[in-house]
Amino acid sequence: MTVLSSMFIKPLRRLVLFAGLVAVAAWLMVPSMAMADPAPTGVKLAQNAQFIAPFEIDVPVALNCTAGAGYWLSVSVVQPQGFGFTMFGGGNASGQCTGQQQKIAVAVYPFNSYGTWLLGDASATADACTYIACDSDTRQIHIGL
């Protein structure tokens, strides 16, 4: 009986060990495949912002992210206005990614109540995040009508 059992037990042990190794390898690969982002988060500011009112400009942003993921988008603008005064402002948007490039106009409002946006040049930064990744873009923009 010992010769017969050793003939079956050794190959069975090898098979069980191999199956266990395959299961562990598969278990380790599943989280990395689930976390892989087929459309990484990407954000790009447009060159022009639209003057809506003295206290609001709309800054267009192109957003790319994985379909179904939620996004959070923040835009900040700095506009030197002369005489040592600089206007600072910001705005946010959030929603669900489509998997295609989305064009989003983010309303940006001044942080202080005594200044207004002026037509002309400014500097803007956009930050976009999903549950997977974040991206940012900074550029000079022109505020126009």
C-alpha cells in the first residue's frame, strides 16, 4: 500500500502545489489589472477664457478620463491688474467621465469682493482627479468677450 500511495500522492502534491501557485499568481494579477486605467486622466486648458461678468469668467478645459469614473476639476486664475493689485480666483466642477474627451467650461470667481476680472491676459492652472489618477495643466490664457 505504501508504494501505491506514494505513486499517487507525489504527483497529486505536485498538482496541488502547481494549482496553488497559479491561484496566487492570478490573485496578484487581478488588482493590478483592475487598477489599470485604459484612458489615463488628462486635463488641458484652452488658450481663451470668456468674460461673462466682472465677477465671472468661464475657463474651458478638455478632460480625458476612464468611462464611468467620477472626476473632480479645479481651476485657479491669477491676473495682475497694475498698481500692485493682482486678482486671484477659482472654480470647481465635478461629474462622471465618458471615456471620450469632454469640454467643460469652469466658472471662475474672484476670491475677494473688491476686484473684478479685466479683459486681457492671465495665468491659469487646472487640476483634475479621478479615483485612479490626477493631472494638471498651467498656461497663459486670454480673457475675452
